Amino acid sequence: MRRGPHMAKDPLVIAAEIILAFADNCFAKC
């Protein structure tokens, strides 16, 4: 799903990726 640098993405897409990454990290640790 990566189509280039984050700068070319919508802010909502970047925020969603950050939230998903944070959630995955938390699930992996918790």
C-alpha cells in the first residue's frame, strides 16, 4: 500500500498508520 514518501499521503492516512502502528506495538508488548 506504500505509494511513496509520507509527505505525499493525506494527513488522515498518516495518522491512521501511526495509530495502527501504535496499537500493534501495544498489543505486542501488553
